[in-house]
Amino acid sequence: KSLQQMFVSKRFVFGSRSLEAEIWQQTLAAEIWQQTLAAEIWKQKFGSRNLAADVSSRNLAADVSSRNLAAE
């Protein structure tokens, strides 16, 4: 199966809204990972614990919002 066919069949099974939410969630997760990784590098370079705490609280907020989106 091609990737496009998989998406089409997924959309058929779950409805386009669920698929969009899933894509959004995965995109958000990738973005969070990128930001976390960048913060980790920053922390190792400059030793800022506050930055790490700030990032983890942002990640928590993003995680909650992605769960809310999925629940919708």
C-alpha cells in the first residue's frame, strides 16, 4: 500500500477529523521534541536549570492541549 492509500483508508475508517487530530498531535510531539532537545543542548552548554523547568512546564501544557484535541 502506498502512503497515500493508507491515509485514504485511515480517513475512511476514522473520519477526516480524527486523522487531522492525529497528524496535529504527531506534529506537535515532533515540535516539542525539537524544543526539548534544543533546551537540553542549551542546558549542557550554559547549565541553566530554570530553562529546563520552563521547557518541561511548556511540554506539559502542550501535552494536555494535544490530549484535549484528540478527545474532541
